[in-house]
Amino acid sequence: MINIVGPDYLVPILHLPVDTIKVYARQYPDRLPPRFRPPGIKKLLWVEADVLAWIDSFRPKPKSIFKGRKVNPAYSPDQTVSGGSTV
């Protein structure tokens, strides 16, 4: 089920008053999650899943802990270097 939310839903998440959210929606829409705009409706609406995905997009990506040399995926342990023979 899709949950449609209004500016009151964003208030505790973004720590902004409703009036600021309304101004941002008009003047700075890039500072808010993508809006949901059904035809003929002028209310400020968002899909809850879009809001949560937008917030998640700002999380830092985990760094790889592997510090070793990258291995060629085509390499097989049975192969030898420079066409030599295996024993």
C-alpha cells in the first residue's frame, strides 16, 4: 500500500517548520524530496517511500575494508605466467 504524506510528515524528519517546507516547495524544490503531484491537486504531497529513499541517498556509502591487490577475474590458479608449464 502506498502512503501519501503531507508537510506535517516532513517536519520532524527535516527539523523544519511547515511554513519553511512550503517556501522550499515553491522556491527551492531541490531541497525537498520529489513531490507527488496528482492531476488537479495543488496540495503538497509526497509518497512516503520516496521520502525515505531520498533521505537514504544522503547516507555515506560504506568503504571497502579490502586493501589487497585486485585480482583479474579471468585468472585461474591453473594458469601460469608467460606461457610456462605447470607441474
